[in-house]
Amino acid sequence: MNILLVDDDKTGREWIAMFLRQLGHHVLECANGEEALTAFKTMDFGMILSDIKMPKMSGLELLKTISAMPSRPNADIVLFTGHGDMESAIHALRAGAYDYLLKPINMDELAVLTERIAEHQNLLRENRRLSNHFDSEVKAATEETQRELSQLKTIMAKQFGIGNIGVFSESMRQIVDQAYKYHTERSIPVLIQGETGTGKEIIAKMIHYGKDTHPAPYVDINCAAFTSSLFESELFGYEAGAFTGGLTKGQKGKLDMAAGGTLFLDEIGEMPLELQSKLLRVLQEKTYYRVGGVKKLTTDVRIVCATNEDLSDMVSNGSFRKDLYYRLKVGHIVLPPLRERSDEILPLATIFLKEFTQLRRKRFTAISAAAADILRSYPWPGNIRELRNVVEWITFMYDDVEVRPEHLGAINKNEQTAEVSPKVSPLVINPDNFILPAEKFDLKEFTDKVIYKALEIKNGNKTDAANYLNMSRRALCYKLEQDIKDS
């Protein structure tokens, strides 16, 4: 799909464009509305993604100008704005925008919205074909549309890691088989339990997509990310006039977006207790009410939940409903931590090493026996996510033929390596008292190592690392992306 991306923020625009291109779309970037209008007249776009606040011509003015064109193409327009400017988003929807996104952009939400627009554009194209061609060509046009949708799903699956999962133990093979079996029965809710970093969301997507691509929507929501009142409207949507500040025409919720597909509720243990009964109604009766609504709505959605908590303990102390717990456990998957399946550590590390070696154009081809022993003996409290982050850090910091013990940094417990390099207690950096070397000082290298040290301390969590370094997450991600380009 051709996408016109309009944003005066060059850094943010390039980041979004790179993500959309990874999904398989052709993206044309413009720095302002005037450039966008010129580009709009030269190419057929399926989607226009624009910031609202820009110099010369705002996103709203761009929307109104395009909407007023006598022979306007059927492009879907999405505007994005900050949390404090919801009034502009409301005006955008009234002016004919397809949807809006809040800044900073959530890439998962952008992927789902882009997928939905691509399907809408495919339907529009199919309708035009049906109107302009003979009946004998209807079948061929429909098959072509389905192929395009299938290709899009394949790209989405690759982006999310589906279809490229290494299964190296009997226990994980049974879990994967179980996930594929749950895929065939949408009426069964599934509860996935496991420590942070064990791959719960990957299993949830396997349940949704199955062994092949699946045309229905996949929508996720983090139960810990919202207050009780916001969570209810986010999940169920709300009617017009339900509360002050809401859209005048109301808004659909995540249940509406996931209709016919899968709704993934991450960190289900954080769901407010007063909303758990409403989720139970969705599971048992397939019905719900929007906030402020009196009409009972029906839904056809698969519910998949994930938690790193022991919900049975929460049931015992009254913080989680017993009836909801047992309803969710109809389908139950428990992901063991990586330390309990040590035979998977080296194969997974090898997969990650190949991935990041190709990405950064390094020379790594293998893991030495000594390094392998260290990897196998380390307890991996952050599980697969931590292992992936460690391998990413190695390929960033070093360029060698094989991974050796000295490359393993904080997890290196090898005593022989310690003898070669005598231990020196690291000093905390004091900005008011430090000494620069007499010779040339490589500030970039020092800055890079500080950033990756912060990521190492925070187990690869970019948000926590950015807060630790007192910088924005966007700035940290941009810095990492620039390092990849420069490597």
C-alpha cells in the first residue's frame, strides 16, 4: 500500500517510515502540508498519516483541502496528536478523518490500524474491479485480493516474530502444538502464565494466527496501563455524552476492533476488580455494554490473557475473581522459565547471533565452547528477552569470528578470564570530579557504552533505561538506530 507520511519532526517521521516499510508498505515522506498536497496529486495513496500541528499548513487544513477536492481518491486519512490536544482529534474526526493516534505513537496500534486500512483499501479496490470488469473476471480479482491480504499477514507475522520461532525442546514443542490446537477453537479462552520475557505474547499470536496467516484482527491491551475508568472505556468503548471530554459521537472500544479475531489482555492480574465481572459476562454470554450505553451488544471475539502473577494466590487473597479465574483457565498454557530448559539456550543464542550479525554486518559465525558453558550456567532471570538483549549488545560492542567469554560482560563468571583481567572495582561516575585522558577521547564510544550499560542494568527495557539516563525513550531509540546505521 502507498502511504503518504507528513510530519515536520524529521526524526519521528523517519522512525515511523522505517516501521511501515518493514511491514511491506511504500512510504513517501513530506515535511509539511504543502509538500504533501503536491505529492498527493502525483500518486495514488491508500493511506495518509499526518501530524496535526505543523508550520505553514496544519494536518487539519490538509485534511479539509483533500476532502474538498472534486475527484478525491479513496485515501484513508489518519492524524496524530499529543495527549493534551484531544480537541483537535475530535475536529479531525468530524472533518472526515478515518482515525487518529496519540503521540508518542504506539507501534503495535499503528500496525493494527494500518492493517485495517489496507483491508479497507483492498475491499474498495475489489468493488471498483467488480464495477469495471465482466463477471468472468470477478473470481480472478477476488483471488488477487486474497493473495494481497495473505502477503500482508505474512509480513505482519514476520514483524511480530510469528513463523520464525525456534522450538528446541519437547516441552516447548508440546506448548506450540497446544497453541495451534487452541487456534482451531475460538470459543475457548486461553490463559498464558509465565515469567517476564518467556514469550507469552508470541504464544498468544500463535494462537491467533495458527500455522498460516489469519485474516481476522489481533488487538492487544495492557491491563496495567490504564486507570479503572479509562480501562473500561478503552475496552468497551463509550456512547456519546458518557463523560466530559469524550467524543461527541462516542467511540468504539478494543472489543469492537477485535470483532471476529483475538483480543489479547496482557497482565490480566492488573485488571481492576470491579471490571472483572464485566469481562466474565463477555466470556460467558458474549455480550457487553459501552460506557454510558443501555443497548446490549454482542461480540464474537477470542479472549487470550497473559500474566506473570500466580492468579490462584490472588484468588485466595481476594484480588482476583475466582469465577473469572476458572473461566479463563479453560485453555491454560504455562511457559517454563529459560533456566528450566537450558537445552534451548545455545540454539536460541545462535538464532539471535545470526540475526544481529546480519543486521550490523559483523563477522560472528559461532559461539565458543567456553562462552557456551557460561551461557548455559547463567540463570537468565530475564529469560529469552534477556538472552536476546545480551546477544544484541555483543554484536554492537564487538566484531569477531566467534563469541568468547570476554564478550559476555556482566554474565561472565569464568574464573580464568578473571585471572587474565584483574578485577578492578568500577567507580560511579561523578560529573563534578573526573579526569579525561591526555590523548584523544572518543566521546561517541563512551556515550554508546553508557547507553548499553544502562540497557544491561535494566535488562534491555528501553523505557526504564531512558528514565535511568534522564532522556526520552524516542531519543534513546533514535540513538540506537543511528548506531545500527553507522555500524
